[in-house]
Amino acid sequence: MSIWNFIQEQILGMKWLNELIGRGLIMLGLDVEERVGGSVRFFLYDVMKITLLLCFLIFIISYPLLLLCVLASYFFSYSFQVYF
């Protein structure tokens, strides 16, 4: 398995999450090869995947803005105090 296949399947595709949910459902006694078990597996996998990706995107987008605001308040706080 090349590095690109590993990144695409395990990290971007979150295959590990799908396998983890499948093992958990099997431990609960639900057969994931049937329609109901497969549907529950897909629903849980999709909900968790979307939640993780949204949290990651929000963190990536908001962190530089937070850092910029902290730096701006540090460097420009004196000039605001003088004029206001």
C-alpha cells in the first residue's frame, strides 16, 4: 500500500471510523451485513464523519482569525487608548 492510498483511504475516507462503528455494532449484537445493521452503520458513520469534518474546518478557519485579533489587540491597544 502506497502512502497516497493510505492517506486517501484511512485519513480522508475515514475507513478506520467505519470499521470501528462496525465492530461496535457487532459487539451490540447487530448484524451489519443485513439491511437494518448496514443502515445504522451508515447513519452513525456519516453523522460522525460530517461532525468531525465540520469541527476541523471551523477550527482551521477560526484559529488564524483569533490569532490575528489577539495580535492586533496587543500591537494597537496603546493607539486606541490614546485617541479614545
